Amino acid sequence: MNTQLCDHADEAVAGIEDGSTVLVGGFGMAGMPVDLIDALIRQGAKDLTVVSNNAGNGDTGLAALLAKGRVRKVICSFPRQADSWVFDGLYRSGRIELEVVPQGNLAERMRAAGAGIGAFFCPTGVGTLLTEGKETREIDGRTYVLEYPIRGDVALIGAHRANRMGNLVYRKTARNFGPVMATAATTVIAQVREIVETGEIDPETVVTPGIYVDRVVKEAVTA
């Protein structure tokens, strides 16, 4: 394992290229790696495709990245909620693309990428606009639609704790998409509450093994 422990979020996101597909963890703000997103804004990568559960909340985190005009396309399950005004304004003015994917399909498509599965058949969305134009097949009397994996160039995820080998532990619902995203991206960057010495995390509690994690940074302390 060769996980890099970074001193600052800016170091952690260095090298993310224009046009990258970036998987962003979080269920709303739970588990969203805000420090990493803020660093990505400073870093300047643009023309990004962002894959996340939703399209940003309020004016912080993912919404702030969208507001800077750095994102070309969003792939998500919930593009609209009460505080998604940044995305809503961009979409209505034709300044951003959207692909809506049912939440279970979103998770499974990333899991498939990590598991090396070329494609899979799923019944979710059959007969709706979400699956229009996709290949279908009848299996045991039920119609299924063919879905392809979602792979990321980079995954930005939030976890509760890491050790120096990059093994990750999550806290409650902040776990959400982090584990599947960590398997589906070429470069995985984790923001954590604390970094402990190797051996201080019970191996039985590790959710994302360090072999999947390329960079770890401790989140900034706020007053």
C-alpha cells in the first residue's frame, strides 16, 4: 500500500485534470468532503463531469463548485430539492447538462465499475424516460434494462477516521456512497476527521481498505 498522507487539501487535489469525471461522496451534506471540493475550486480544474447523489445544497460544497462554472455535466439521483438553487439556475439557463439515474442504479453502476462487471440488467426505470433508448431484455417474464458501469477519474470522499495505511472507517449515514466510489475511481482522495497510527483501527471495522485509497487529508479545524 502506498497511501499518501497530505498536509493540506490543496496538496490532496493536485493534478486533477480538466475534463475529469469526479465522483463526489455525500448524501446531501452528510459525508460530503467540503474541504476537498473547496480545494478543487482553488485548483481550477474545469469542464468536469460530477457524479453524486444530488446536485448540491445551498451555496457550499458541491453547489459552490457548480457556481464557479467548473462543471459541464452532473450525473445524480436528486437534482432538485429546496436548497438546490445553484443547479436549478444553471440548468434552466442551459449552462449545465444533467443525467438522472435512480439512486439504487447509481450505486450499483459504481459498484459494477469497481467489481469489473461490464454491464448488468436491472428492472428499475423500465418504461420511463430514464431508460428511453436503452437495450432491454425479458428475463423470467420480467423486462430489464441494460446498465453500464460508472467509472471516475477521481473520487472525493469523506470518512470519519483513517490510519496511516489509508484504511477508512465511516460514521453512520456519512458512509453512504463512499465505499462504492472508492472502488470505482482511478484516484481516490479521502477527507477524514482524524488520522491514527497503524494498528489503532480494529481491522474488523474497516469499510474501505487502504489499497483503494491514494491520498488522505485531515479536514480543517473550524472555530
